[in-house]
Amino acid sequence: MDLLTLAVIALAALLLGLLAQRPRLRPARPPWPARMPYLGGGEPATHAWSRFHVRYYPMTLLLIAFEMEMMFMYPWAVVYVAEGLKALAEMGMFLGILGVGIVYAWREGALRWQ
Amino acid sequence: MNWLRALAATGPVPVYAAVGPGMTDEVRRLALDPVVELVATPRHASVLLVAGAVPPSADAALRRVHAQLPWPCATLWYRSRPFPELDYPQVIEAPEMLAGALQELHRAVLRGPRGREPVLLPDVPPAPFEGRGDYGQGGEGMMGGTPYGRPMAMTTDDLRDGLALDKLELSLGPFFRGLPSGLVLGLSLQGDVVQRCSVEAPPYPEPPAPPFLQALERPMPIAALELARARHHLGRLAEALDLAGLGAPGRRLLRSAGGLAPGRRLRWLGPLVLGSGLLGCVGTGHGRLTRDQAVGAGGPAARAAGQAMDARTEDPGYRQLGFEPVVQRGGDTRARWRQWLDEIDQSLRLAARAVDTDAHTASSGAVEGPCGRLTRDGNPPDLCPVLESILPGCEWGEALAVIASLPLAGTMMPFPAVTA
């Protein structure tokens, strides 16, 4: 019963709060000239809804790829002390292959900012 | 007035300046006033400052800027003619009253006694769209249609890799903060890369500093000319710093420009500007002038491209002081900024030596102004057409940096009538 009363009070408070804010929910829209994009007095000739090349896209792909690979180091770090030299050699091989991948990507121009 | 407005009234006045002809220096000085904050767009401002007589051709553009100030707002007309539709325009003429008038207007706006300034443009969409289209959605869909009343951008090949994507067509100015006042550029942008640039209106002319005009009439103390030159270069560097988001070092340069005196050196200037990261805003080679363009430009722009063109070499007064023009090699934006730095240092040294020997200019036929050669019968060259060839391919931030490094007509000096 107490819980129900509390819920009703909370709901009533919420509704009252929303009603109190209602005039502010939809402020008067600014006039049309105020909604123009700022171009220092100039005007756009075309709609701004245009497609353009996201130049950092290859960078983001590389970042995600290497970030995922770094996740493999967490379980490795847990068993590293127990496994010793064997784990170190395996991780060395893993990072070595990654390193070759980076050198290849570099050579192909994937790291160049376009 | 509620407590929030009372608090806002105690702060600096956010001012957007629409700068008319010959007013750049006065507005630049406002940046040093602690009660004024010059903001980047009208949406950040509470007061619109219209400085100088804006020509009728820019009337519509000024009305558009005026309409973009958020309410509550007001307009201060400084040495300019207010719009006739305004009932009680605030007009002032005296420069010493400018900062005080801005502050007073800001407080009046926040207190609320001033009525709301009317929007001076018709309250209709600039490109009507409501109710149009099969479903009242405002247009005909994607490619080739006119959604929301404006045509869709059409594709064009990217300058860098030929990828065909949309280009945005717009005109910018004449009151865009990052451009010299008066300059209107027609631009095609693909993403943030300039594909095409055309100059639709040149910048407003700026009067030269008085010592340069006087030097065309009579011998002038070389110290006065060189201090005026250093002041000009400091102002331009401060603008470039401000554009790069480095407002604090920019204001330091403006303060030091106000306190220049013969014998004073600015040893901190080079490390401050070079260490601020300003040169990193623009890549090497951006905004590079060809040899012909550099020779046509003259002044520091030519010297930054390795052309030792300087009217001071013809003046016996300067030769007596052992003057040799300093030059750079690159001819690009970075080289022009470095040229200004080197010339400021050179000017301060020359001014110190000129005071010691009481040196005066000896020839008055041609004077080396801060932007190039000044003569009685010729205007300095207009560099605006150069923009159409050097801006395409630049990213937008780089394009603004290139513009900030060039002596465009608005920052050069068309020769006014000299009174004897």
C-alpha cells in the first residue's frame, strides 16, 4: 500500500512538473530570416543535405582493427606469469605479424591523411 | 530583471562587428577593451556593431546579419547610417565613447526597457517549401529535386582523387569574420575542401597609416614610418592568431602594437608566434604565389617569395642606415607570416638607428607601405584574383589562413586624395 501511494505521488509530481513546463516546451520559433545559416551576409545556393567523403574513414578502420587485437593481450596478461617464456614468444610472434601488417599498410598509403 | 540577467549584464559585452570601409583598425582596437568581447558569429552576440558607412550594395547582407542576432539584442551604429525602419536607433560618432556605448546598450537590452528590434526582412522562408511535393514534404526527393525549397547539391569530381560527391554552392561575406570586410567569395565546397572560388566583391579599401601618406608629400622621420609598419604587421599577425583560435597571444600582439616606441625590441615575439602553433594551421606550400603573382603583388608578399622588391632601397635616407630588404624563400602562407615577423624586427632596429641619427626619408616619389609600393598616381595591385587560383584544393581552415596572410585590397591602400 505504501509503495502504491508513493508511486501515485511520484506520478502526480511528474505530471505536475510536465504541466508546469508545458509553456516552455515549445518556445516561439525564431523568424525565418533568423534561421538562415550564418554566412556573414551571404546565402547558400544549394541544400546543405549533401554527401561528402569522410577522409578519416581508413584511419578509423585501422584503429578499430588494432584495438580489437589489443583485446587479446588481456587474457594473455592473465596467464603470462604462469606460462613464462612460451607466452612471451607467442605474443612476440603475434605482435611481429601485426608489425608487418602496419608496415604493409604504411607502404600502401593507408596512414596518409587525404 | 532576474538574477541571471543581472549576472550577464556584469560580464563583457558579446559584440558582432559588421565592419564598413576604413574601420578595421578601430574595431581591432576594441578587442583590447576588457568590457567588449568580439564574437565570431551573430548567434553569439547581444549587440551588433555596424562600424562605418556600409555601401548600399551590402545593405541586404547587413539585414541578413541583423536578423541572425538572437533576441534580446540591439544595434549600435558607429559612424554609419541606421536602417530607416528602426524607431530609436543608437548612433554614435565619437570613438572614445564606443566601448561605453556598447556596454550601456548591452545592459539596457538585458534590463528590458528597450523594445525588441524588429526583424527587417520578411518573415517568410527564403526558399518556400511547405505544402509542396506529392506528400507535402517540400520537394521532389533526392537527386535533382528541391527538398525544403533549395536545389540539392549536384556531384562533381573531387580535386584530389576524382571521387564524385556533392558540392555545396554558397556565397560568403561581406561580413564574415574570417574574411576582410567587404570581401564576398562565391565558393564550391566538397566537404571542407574548396573546389572553386570566385571573388564576387572585393574587400573595402582601408586608408593607409598617416605617416605613409605624409611621406609622399614631404620628408618624414624614418622612425615614424618603421613603427607604423611594425604596427601594421603586428595587427595582421594578431588577426591570423585570432583566426587560429589563439586569441590571447593575438591580444598580446595588439597591446604591444599600441606601445611601440623607438629602441624597444620585441624579443619574445618570434618564440611566441612560432611556438603558438600558428604555422601548423597550414601545410607547407599552401597559398604559394607564382613568381609573376609575387612580382605583381609587391611588398612583403613578394619578399616572402624571394623577390627583393622594396622602394626603401631607392631612398638615400634608408641607404644611410644600411637598409637591406629581408626575404624568404617559400612564397607560401608560412613564408609570409615569417616575413612579417622578420620585418617587425627589422623595422624596430631601423627605428632605433633612425632616432639616433635623426634620419628622414629623402625621396617622396614612392614610399614602401606596409603592403607594398605607394605612389602618388597609382593604386597598389589588387590581389583578389589570385584567390581564384590558389584557394582551390585547400581545406577550409587552410583557405582562411591563406587569406589572412595576403595583402588583399581591403588591407592594402588604394591611394586616396592627399591634401597638402
